[in-house]
Amino acid sequence: MPKTIIVFILLVFTAPNLFSQNAAQDTIYLMNGHVVAEKVIDTLLGAVTIFNPKKPTRKINYELDQLYMVRFADGNKRFYYQQDTLRSNWFTRDEMWMYMKGEVDARKGFKAKGSLIGAGIAGVIGGMTGTFWAPILPYGYMALVGIPKVRIRHETISNPVYVESDAYILGYERVARHKRRIQAVIGGTVGLVVGFALYATLHHYYPEQVNIGFGR
């Protein structure tokens, strides 16, 4: 019985503190699609300021052009994005919201394995030539990998209705093409190193020596 009383007293004193902490949490929606859940401590001087979650003694300032919206703990919303063609803000507020949703879904679900493997193969082939021009093949592949159409898989979509929005598709494609290029750089670089290593080991066994102007 005494233990029950002690637990009850602890709950009485700690529950209000926990509730107030949750209630004080605001949500910051950034233009790049990221969402930050932290208490806003200042909205003056052209920025929204929070304490750094990893380093509580330091602050993070988000400039206004980085912000889409802040949802405060009391339920009020403050929008920072607005359509303005003079500032290249072509989308309406709703369209930008869908664009950001596309970015988030692509960031979470899109896998650029084809770009990684393709650039890796190109890197190996280029490296095995052992020439000054070897990097052209994998990095040329990287430059072209963003051109093909992005296929949006249903399992990567958080809400099937989103694909009806052109803004959502554009946001998804932007991140997907960026991930393709990143994976192509990684795959091409690794493949190039492997190709040069194979050249250094096996070039004496090549069927013939081809001189294209660079000595071996």
C-alpha cells in the first residue's frame, strides 16, 4: 500500500510537467521538406530560433526563406511561404505543400540502386583502360543519369491521392534525380578505383597494347 501511495504522488507531481513540455512543443516545416519539432524561442529579426536538440546550449536560426510554416503548440499556424513570382515562388501555398510532400516521400522511399550499379560498371570499365580519360565514362554516366523519367512506385507514396498533384510529382522527381546523381558518384568512384586496381594487376595480360598517346 505505501508503494502505491508513493507512485501516485510521483505521478501527481510529474504529470503536469510532462504535459507542459509536450504542450510547449512547436512544429517547424522547412522548405526542403524536413520537419523539426522543437519549442520556438524567438521569431524576431527575420528568423525563427530554437535550441539545438543535440547541443542545448546553442541555438539554430532558420531564415524566413527556409520556412514554409510554423505550427505552434496552441494550434495556431504562421505561414512564411507565399506565392511570389518575383522571388521565383511559382507555386501556390497548397501546391508548395504537395511539392514538399513529394520531396519527403522520395527522400524516404526512392532507391537509386540502378544508378549505383550502372555507374559502378562504367567506372570499372573506365579504370581498366588505365588511361587519363578513364574518369570520363563513370562521371559522364553521372551527368546523364538525371535525364531518364523517374518511376514513382506506389509503395513509396505516403498517400495515393498525392500522385494526382503535378506539384507532388515535381517534388518527388527533384529529390529522386538528386539521389541518382549521388549514387552515381559513389558507384562511379568505387568502380573507378576497382578498375585501376584491375588494370595494375592484369594489364600485362591484355591481348595487345593500344597506344592512344599516353604511355603506360
